[in-house]
Amino acid sequence: MPECFLENHAGLGFGLVMTDLLTTPLHALHLELGAKMVPFAGYDMPVQYPAGIMAEHQHTRAKAGLFDVSHMGQVILSGKSWEEIAAAFETLVPMDVLGLGEGRQRYGLFTDPDGGILDDLMFANRGDHLFVVVNAACKADDIAHMTAHLKGVTVTPVTDRALIALQGPAAEAVLAALAPAVAGMTFMDVATVEIDGAECWVSRSGYTGEDGYEISVPEAAAEALARRLLEHPDVMPIGLGARDSLRLEAGLCLYGHDIDGDTLPAEAGLTWAIQKVRRSGGKRAGGFPGAEAVLAQIENGPERRRVGLRPEGRAPMREGVELFEAESGGQAVGRITSGGFGPTVGAPVAMGYVPARLAAPGTRLFGEVRGKRLPAVVEKLPFVAAGFKR
Amino acid sequence: MKFTEEHEWLLEEGDLIVVGITEYAAEQLGDIVFVELPEEGTQVSKDDEIVVIESVKAASDILAPLDGEIVEVNSALVDNPAKVNEDPMGDGWFFKIKPADLSPMKDYMDDAAYKDFIGE
């Protein structure tokens, strides 16, 4: 489970954590911008800048936010041909990899032999190779997993590139001013784009529910690119705090919280990510770890489901809050896996798992917060409509 | 004005003590989105967790600094928790307590000691 930067604490004590943390190529810039730094997945990362989480969140939805996501794992899979690499990758993920067009990206999952989710990731067909981006906290395990199981494929971690996300409705105009070609990309396109003389691997995607880009940039050019983007009046630096509230409102899973080794794709609401060709009856059905369990759960329907929950009052329901059917008595029927205040919604929002019979939007449940059962209503995800450019 | 190690400020107002959190604490907590106050008339003991505040980041408790009775709470914070960030040392106060015994006040930090405590 990733280190949590949102730890609850009793009293108003603030401690300093001094450990050997890794840094990203933008570390000095974060400090210069006045970021509050926290340990996250072994890295010293900005949780917020002086503007604060609320303002950073709102700015990203209104204009554009710049995120340092260099802690994430970038990996190149190479081999004799795209087909061989794709076929090998299909042995580890339940996605249609062979059918992914050149210059396109897809959301994926590594599954374990029981069908549990080892990590979620993005993978792209970049012509002669597959480019994979995995979660920071899982990257060592993911690289070992791929190296051990991908036959005929060379697994090369990319350690000399930063990863910068530019997210929000103004992202296209801001980035296109430096590299006009990015305006022609649509959601989940990937391309190699020269920006200020640096070879960047750009995808039109993100983790906020907004339109935007993720830019893999050589580390030597990363700070200059970040500064160039921040010069634009529409761009503000955004920390991990707002990244979390943005993705929560967008209904996106955080690995180690909303999905983990005990979660199967269907119950997590991720069946859409498993294309028909890999499901029962499909041409390349199964053939990935835990296929039997994963496909059976899709066919039979899961016993529990990940749902959105809107607490009726003002009190946020955070991760770990237990859910009940009644205001008093009875056993817990579910649990919140992510929750907090949604600045765009203007109220608390949460996600959690509930029995399938209680998963219909409008179902009223109770979350136990500090010993009191407070009402929360199941709501369709996302809480905030996506702004993708399809 | 006196200060606790839990970053509360305590202001004597007649025979009452007004309690809030310091500017430093408000800044550390970030945007506050939820405040739960005790009921007026509640008898509390020192270190009871009597106020819950939630910021965008986390939940925190405010402890009773003294034994006594809660005689007034700042109920405006319930509808407008952001007031704590806007004016932590003024309009953002949380409650007024009528202490059973004022003598523990002398053990709390003065302004200079608190500044030293937070490293300013």
C-alpha cells in the first residue's frame, strides 16, 4: 500500500519526517515555489503549494494545473515486433493489447493468480515498442513481474525522464503554444513531440477527469519545460493533495485504496477496461493471471461493487469509515475506500464497496463517523463530468 | 494571550477563556471544510477531545485546555468553516469555557515561548 500523505492524527501535532527520500528532477523547483513536501511512495513530493489544495483544485478545473508525476514508473517493453511484445503483454493483463492501434494508449491492470489487482497502469503502442506507466509504490514489483514473465521481451525501466502532467481546460492552448501538434491529438493518443528542442513522449490523458496531457521529458530538460509552462498565466503548480481530490471527484481509483490484491476488476467497476476479445467467448479469451476468477465475476456479477457515495451532511467520510444499512444496529455492510471534501462538488464525496443489492444510485446508507451514523447516498460516478477531448 | 502545545490560543475574557487555533495551525491544516462544536453547557475535562475540525487533508481534534463548562460556541463556523482559515485568531474562535480553576493558565506558553516553540 502506498505511503499515505493524508494521515489522520489526533491533536494538532505536526512532526517532521526525516528519512532517505528519493527526489524528482523538479525537486528544487518545488522548494523554490514554496511547496509543502511530504514523503510519498519513497519520494519527497509536494502535497500543496502556497495557494492551497482548494485553490489548486479549482484552478485545475477552471484553467490548467501542472503536476510532477515523475515518481511514477516509466517502462519500455521492446522485442522482435509489436505483435510479439503485445502478445506477451496480454499474458499479464486482461486487456486487448494486440488490437491497440499505433499511437494509442489504454488503461490496464496487472492481475494475480486469484484475479486480484496487482497494479493499474497505462500502456501505449509506440510503434516498435510498448510504453508502460505504473504507480510509484508498485514500480519495483511491476518491473520484477514483467521481467520474470514476459518471454522474448526486454523490460527497460526509463530512469532518465521526468513525467509532467498538464491538466485542465486550458491545457491544450498552453501546450499547443509550444508544440502546435498536440492540438491535433485526441483523448488517449500518444505522440513523440519536440518541445523546446527536447524529445517528449506526450499522451492526451491524465488523472483529474479534465482534458490534458502527460509529458515524458528528458530529466535534463524537465525543469526548463516546467518553468516554461508555469510562465503561462493560466498555469498553476498543483500538489498531491489536489491531485487526490480531483481524481476522487472524477471517480478514478487510487491503487492501494480503491483497488488492491483483494479486489477483482468487475467489483471495482473496471469491466469496461477488459475488452470483449479477452472475455469469455472472445477470440483471445483468458490467458492472463486469474482469468478464471476475473471472467467468472464478470459473467455472474460481483457480490459487492465500488460505488460513489455522497454524505448528506458536511462531515467528510474518509477511507476506513464503515457503512451500515440502518441508522442503528446491524453489522457493517461495506467500507469507504476513498473520501474527502470535493471542492468542485462543494460537499464531501466518497467511494467505497457495498453489497450489489445496495449499489443502486439513490440507495441511502449510513457511514459511522466518530461513533455516529451519518447518512450517505449512493451516487453514480463520476461526481464531476469528464472534460476529455474525444 | 496564552498558547498550548496543541497550537490553541487562549484569551482571558472576564471569567471566561476564549479558545481558537493559531495562524500557524490553520496554515498547517490547510483549507478547513468541517467543524463540529460541543453543546453549550457541556462540562469538560482537560484534554477531552471537544471540537472536530476537518481540512481538505485530514481530521483533527481540539482538546479542552482546562476543566470547566462550555458556555458559548462559535456556531457560525458550522456553516462557514473557511472562517477559521480567514481569521484564525479572531472571528475563527471555537468556544468560550468557564474554567473551574484558572491556575493552569500560568503553565501555558506566552507569545514569545510559542513563537520559539514553532521555530519562528
